[in-house]
Amino acid sequence: MLVLPVPGGGFLDWSPSGPPLPEPPKTPPASRIVYAAAHVVADALADEPGTVDWDTTLAFREHLWSCGLGVAEAMDTAQRGMGLDWTTTQELVTRTAAVAAGRRWCAGVGTDQLPPGPATVASIVDAWREQLDLVGGAGAVPVVMASRALAAAASGPADYHAAYGKLLSEAGGPVLLHWLGEQFDPALAGYWGHDDVRAAARELAALCAEHAGTVAGVKVSVLNAEVETEFRRALPAGVACYTGDDFHYPELIAGDGEGHSEALLGIFDPIAPVAAAGLRRLDDGDAAGFRALLDPTVPLAREIFRAPTRHYKTGVVFLAHLNGHQRHFRMLAGSESARTITHLATLLRLADEAGVLADPDLAVARMRPLLQAAGVG
């Protein structure tokens, strides 16, 4: 039993009593394309705060693949722009390529190697091109990430069309685009040249129509299921919508009579076995069974991704620690301190209720010293 702090003040005597972790299938789902955006594991004993524990980081990717999920590498879940620099990103992509062995993976293509300060559209395209060459050469599906530099440099929609149009006209193969809402990164406010999310969605759909031969899909992370569904229906044939909505993913993946979203989700990092088991039910035509497994994970996801949403990585790494995927709760750039002990205690309870704790006794044992360090218990 643990004494846990609860939101609003007070304490709760708590012991795990939730459902057991389901046994995931070992093969990828047949009815959906699914990627789990993977976190990186910091080397807690290194002198430099940006040092990665490569063995444990790659072992976690093996865990995701063993559940039948694809790996989305070097995305924002891996702390791109929040502790993971371009030099380390190159090594991460290269190391993942060496162990992928034909399994499904994609990787982020950003502009984070640019120096601080104003950038031109030409320099932004050059930065994307450099990273695209690395990711494509490594054998991953490239995911062209939203660029902070472009958000700062663009004066309107025409600049986005010019930048993306130049890159996509030169791309040698299919790519995914990534629309990351300002909830995840405030520096991306007004992306696509519009503050209104629906106007931005229309702009992006038009861009996809112009480059439908190169754009294979778009990851949408705006935490608005209605906007995503409207956007999905507006995409040209052959361009898939990948949900990045960590609040509404069960309904968006299940879909409706007019289609469904594929998935590229940060929440699938901590709930991989449950997600994989649910997707197998969807393969079998059991949409109700899929929702029965995935819906209980939504309260956990909403707490992990609550505002300020950019700190969701703390909850992802916390659950990896509780579930035995890493020996410590430390992050690049000390980001483990971004959330409160009350938040972490809430995640523990919700993870139990969602059935995502691999070993409840281990989770309790690993939570106890964190509580003691915070003066609880």
C-alpha cells in the first residue's frame, strides 16, 4: 500500500487493483498502420545532461516492435528540441536503422540543426533536405516535422507553400507530414499561416492535393477530433490521415462510415501492449472489443498530456520506469522535474485502472522512493 497525494490536497491510501496487462500479439495489425512515438532513455550517470543510454533506448524499441507496433523515431516524444540535439538525433536514427531489420519505422525530419535567430525559407528547406537525406538513407519513412524556424519566418500561407513545395518537389519518395499544434509546442502557433485551426486544416489539405504524389499521409496533433475528422475527409485519395490526438484516439482509429485514421501516437509508448491487443480485436472486426480495451486508457492519456502539454514526455518516461523498461526516472535536460508528485501519483492510479502496469508490485516499489523524496509517506 502507498500513501498518495491527490489533486486539491489530501492523501489517499492506495494499492493496485486494476486489470492485468493483456498479452499483445507479436505481429503488426492488419487493418491499421500504427506507429508508437518512442522516448529516449537518458544516461543517469553521465556528466553531460544530454547523454543517451543507447542500450536501454534501443531495447525499448525492441519492446514496441515485439508488440507488433511500428516505431516512430526521433519525434517530439524523443525530446526533439527539448534535450535531444541534432548531433545526438543523427546517432539515434543511425542506431535504430542498424537494428530495424525490415520492421516498420519512421523518423522525424526537422530543422533543429539551424543556429538560433532568424532563418530564411531557403535555409529552412536546406535543413529539411539534410535531415531527409539521413532518414531516407537509413531506410525509415520520413516524417517532415513542423518547423519552429518556419513558424517564425513565415509571413503568411504563401511562405508555407513555398517552403514545403520546394522540399516536396525534390523528395525522392513518399513522405509523411506532421502538423503539431501549439498545445504541444507554443512556438508553432499560427502554423500554415492561420491562427484558426480549421483555416489551417484547409491550407494543409490544399498543400496535400498539390503534392499528392509525394505525400503519403499527414499526422495531425491538434487534440480536436472534429477538426481531424473534417480534415481526413478533405484529403485527396491516397493520402492517409494519421491521428496524433492523444485525447480522442480510440474513436479516430475506429473510424466511421466514411473512413478512419491511422495512428502515430506518443501515448502508444506507455500503453503499447494494450494498444496492440486492442488493434488485434479491430483486425477481427470487433470494434466494441477494441473500444473496451482502449477507452479505459483515455483518462490516463488526458492526464499525461494535460496542459502544459509539451511536458507529456515526463509522464511517458515515468511509466517506462514503473514498468521496468529503465532503471531510473531521469530524463534529458532534467525534464523529469517538469511535473509534480501529485501528477505522477495520479498517473500511477490511472495506469492501474487502465490495465497498463506490467508488474504492479514493481510499480509500487519504484513509486515509494519518489514519494519519500517529495516528503510523502
